[in-house]
Amino acid sequence: MGGRLWAMIVKELWAILRDPRGRIILVVPPLMQLFVLGFATTLEVKNTAIGIYDRDGGAASIEIAQRIVGSPNIRAVLPLYSEAEARAAIDRQKVVAVVSFADGFSADLAAGRPAQVQGIFDGRKSNAAQIMSGYLSTIIAGYGAELAGQTASFSTVTVHWFNPNLQYLWFTMPGLVVIITTISGLGLTAQSVARERELGSFSQLLVSPLRLSEILIGKIVPPMLVGAFNATLYLVLISQLFGVPLTGSVPFFYVSLVLYLLALAGVGLLISSVSQTQQQAFLGMFFASVLAILLSGYASPVENMPLWLRVVTEAVPTRHFLVVSEGVFLKDMPIADLWANSWPMVLIAAVTLPAAALLFRARME
């Protein structure tokens, strides 16, 4: 059995690696995705333009405007001279927000009367508008606190655990390890059986002395090896090149990675077994990977989803491995907590792999 199994693994590895262009595709596109997505999927709002509509012209409004100009998150400040100009600036997306000072704003502040600053934001860019609203509120509140004097008997100290400086790369990079591994792992396994059918070599498997288990193991191991290689490459680059701290247990990360790749292999073999061509397998893989990414919690927190959808995400291995990856990189998560997010992947693999084997057997018969 060992000789037959080894021959099957070598055959699958040779099918994946024999084409020089195929070897390049296995490594270069994932690396490009890591760099491009790492810098493109930022949640920060920088280099934006803000409009200032100052009907007051007093010392207070000028001081606040100067503080807005000095903010490192704001690229340019556009002076506006009428409500029509403010409306047009937002409508044409010249600015993401307009700060409006009413006539008599500085006089009201000097006299101790209530004074308000109006913020008008572009709701089409809801995320940027919310973050920019926080930036501007902080600037204006800081100036208000200075005017009121240091009369408060307490102060608030904000501490961000696991990411003290709120660097977006620390947030996105551990998730990208999971997302890119998902795409490559599903892609290779989903093509394996479909490739045999399209090339006409599927019938050779039927008459070979290989058992069903040997065929399936031979088709699972090579994609897992490629996935482990890519994950190792990402682990080194993210920690050494991008400076994301690797604080947790690396050995347990690989234990969880193997379980995750097994669960992915089961899903990929299911897709490959029902596909007649590699094109169908690719479309099925694309559909499954998009669902996995959306339900993983990478794009939006799982806690924000409806209850029924949160239940569905429990059957998505990407959700569990994302928690493990973030825990190993940033949180120094204890082994018990890592295992609590790893054993569901054992159950998923225990369901998908036998289901793929039954479907593959039915196809063979």
C-alpha cells in the first residue's frame, strides 16, 4: 500500500509542478495578492479633502479650521463660500465632508453660550464618513476642552489591546494568510478530479490497482503540501517584512493549518467530483471561496450578522481558522483557546471527506 500511495502522491505532484508556468502560478500570484491586498484593504481614511464653510470668520472658527488643516489624515482643505458650493462639493465628490460654522459662532463661545459646529458628510461613502466624523469630533472636542479649562476631576485613558497603535496591517495581514490559503487550497483540490476527466485519464484510475482511499489521499496530500508551503512563506514575510508580531504558538498554528487544509480538501473534492470540466470546477471553487470569505468574519464581524447566519458560519472552516491566525499573530492566545477554535474543523473535515469519498465512488461506478 505504501508504494502505491507514494506513486499516487508523486503523480499528483508531477501533474501540479511539471509545467514551469504552473509552478510560477502557484507562488507568484499569491505573493502578489499578499502585497496588493495588504496595502489596498486598509480601513484607514487618509489623503481626503475637507470643505470649510465659515460664515463666522472669528478666532474660534479659524483656530478649529487650522487644526483641521494640520491633521495628518487630511490632504487638503477646500474653502467654501455658500451653501450651494458646499452641496456641489459633496455632490461632485470633491470632499468627503464639509465643516460649517454658523454666523456668530466665536461670539457665542466667548460669551459662554452654546455653540455648535455642523458636519455634513457624504453618505455614499459610509465607512469613510463615519471615520472622518470621529476625526473631526476629536479635533473639535479637544478645542472645546481647552476653552472649558482643566476642571474635570478625572481623565480617560484609552488602551487598544493587541494592536496599540491601530496599525491596519496588523489587522489585515493575519486574515490574508487565511484568505489566500483558502483560494489556493480550494483551487488545487477542486481541479484534481476534473482534470482527470478532461484529460481522459480518469478511466486509467478505474482500472489501476489503487484503492479508493489511496486515490483520495494521493489527491489530498499535494494540495496540502502546497498550501503549507505558501502559509509558511506568508508567515515569514508577514512577521519579518511587514513587522506584524508573531506572539503565539507556531507549532499549534501548523496543527490547526493541517486541520484547515483537510477541511478545505473535503470541500474541494466535493466540487471536483461533481464537475465534468476544469472550467466547472473553477466556477464551483470561486463560488465556495467567496462564500467562505464573506462568512469568515474577515470583511465584517460575525457578531454583526443575523442569528441564523451566525449559525451557518459554524460550518465554515475559514471562520475558525481566522480566529486561530489572529490569535497566533497578535494575542498570544492560549493553547486551550486555539484548540477550541480548531476542533470544529475536525468535525467539518470528518463530514466533507467521507462525503467526497462517497460521491467519488459513485462517479467511478
